[in-house]
Amino acid sequence: MSNTHTFARTDRSRLGVWWWTTDHWLLGAVAILIGLGVILSFASSPAAAVRIGIDSPFHFAIRQSFFAACATVVVLGVSMLSPRGIRRAAFFVYLFSIAVMVALPFIGHEAKGATRWLQFGGLTLQPSEFMKPALIVLVAWMFAEGQKGEGVPGVSIAFGLYAIAVVLLLLQPDVGQTVLITVAFGAVFWMAGVPMSWVVRLFAVAVAGLVSTYFVFDHVHARVEKFLSPDKADSHQVTRAAEAIAAGGLFGRGPGEGVMKRHVPDLHTDFIYSVAAEEYGLVFSTFLIGLFALIVVRGLYRSLKLTDTFEQVAAAGLFVLVGQQAIINVAVNLNMIPTKGMTLPFISYGGSSVIAMALTLGMALALTRRRPGAYGEIDGPARAGAFA
């Protein structure tokens, strides 16, 4: 039975209203990405398990399937919230994430010279992943409140929330995530309609801060030097990833037939794109990029048509966050920028990354749902079905 017959356009149940007011193109693209993440985890899991020394070849694939199921629930549940519900959720997620980030230096798990994870049982939690979407929603809310002229120091509070996040990220240290939230914050700042002179100042400060990380953090210095002088540094991982992408050709070697992936240390996380390109080829990897482009472009299009300032700015900021994370990951795989340790949304292995991205897009879907007056028109579930 088709979805059209499952929910009538006059269905006023909570699920029926959600179905006819949610953008089906965005929802479908998210569902496909979650599914592809599971498929590609089965391609990368055996090689990753052998390299790490895990007996079960599908250890990571099974866990990724569980994370994907949790992500599906999160996307559906969060996308049903009202804008007020999104603000409340963002507030509590931000508080929880910041509290855990404050505690990380004392109880966190250190790996590769950074303390970014909280480990309990067989699971790890990276609080900064959840902090990102919550921060974007909160600063959009504060900018919107500040514009009302009711005495709320929205801009000051927004900068305070951002500064707290940046300080805690740099203490880990996590320069990649700092760059990510800075760009997203700047986008929100600009879309909120603040004076261009402020935007220019923020940009200048951000550039100065980024340059300073080269001199302050040894690992940033090493990565930049490795990128600029690959012949003088160990670029094994990036080189193997590039070889895997080139070996895939147009249509790939075939599912499970990848060879170069056995030589890529982080093939199931940061370099999953190279695995996809080797086994499924240029056509598939281009399709994958197209899915992210669809989400970002359509998401921004729907965001900019919203009439409420908070909803418009918050939704657009969330889509920018998703887009730039995907761009950074693919660019690293293609050796266009220094390595960042950034996951590919929904595709890379990792519970925190997958579920936090589900939270991000669940919030974005909720904010771009059709509601009476949301797009400058009075419409309901019956009319909302027209765009499906």
C-alpha cells in the first residue's frame, strides 16, 4: 500500500499531520544516507576489524546498524517537535554537552593526544557532536530575541554561548570542530541580519584565530606541514585513500572487492568515502555527494522562505553545519585540505556522530515543516501534501 493511502491528507492525527507537513525530499535523502551508512559499514568493517585485532569481522557493521536504528528514531521523534520544543531540547542538550565537556579533562578517555570522549561500558560519547546543533539553535534564538528590541541582550548571550564552546573545544584540543562551529556561527550571525561591519570583524577575528592555531597546537602545525610538503612527511593514510579512490574508476571494483581499503587506518571513520569510491566507483561517490547537496540546497531554500526569524536562521544554520562537515570530510579524502578528523554525516562509523547528526537534521526538519503562516500563507496538512 502506498504512503498516499496510508495517511489521508485530512488525517489530523499527530503522525498524519507530521507526514503531510514534513518535506518528503529532505526526509527521503536522510533515510537513504542512513541506509547507505549501514551498507558501507559492511564493506569497511572486516578490514577495520583485522587492522584493530577484533575477531568478529562485522563488529563495526553490527554496531553501525544499531546506531542507524537509534538515528532513525531520533530523526522521526525530533522532527515532530514544535519550534518551542526544539528550543527547549537545544537548551538541555547544550547544558548537558557543556557539563560533560567541562568534566572531560578529569574523567575523559584520551586517544591520539586528545581527550574528547567519555567512555562507559563498551560505548563512547563525544559530547561536542551534540553541542554543535544545540549551539546553532540557541544562538539563532538569541539573535532573534535581540532583534525584538525588548531589552534582551541576545547578541551578547549568543557570543557568550559560542565562546564557552570554543574554549572547551580548544582545551581538548579539537581545532576541527572549532572551525566547524565558527563557520556555522558566522553564517547564523550573517543570516540574522546584523550589520555587515560586525560580520567583517568576526571574519577577521576568526581568520586570526585559525592562523594562531598553527603556532599554538603542534598537531595542527604537523598536519599543515604534511599537507604542504607531502614528500617530506608521512602521508601514508591520505596517499592510500587517494589510491583507493583512483582504483575505483567509474563503476568501482564491486561490493566487498576493495583492496586499497586494507591499507587505510581510519577507513571505517574519517576515510569511509575512499572505501565507497573504490568499491562503487565515481558514479556512486558523485551520487553520495549529490545527496548532501540536495539536503543543503533544498534545506536552505525552504529555510529562507520561512517568515519567523528564529526558525529561518536556526534551520539555515543547521543545514550549513551539515553541508560544511560533508565538504570537509570529502575534501580531506581528496587531499584538497589538511586532515581534520571529521566524519562524513551518517556514513562514517560512530555512535555519537550518527545520532548527533540525526538530532541536527531532525531539528532542521521540524523547523522547516509547514505550519499555518510559517511560509507567509495559511495552510494545513491537506494543502501541505502538495509539495510531497
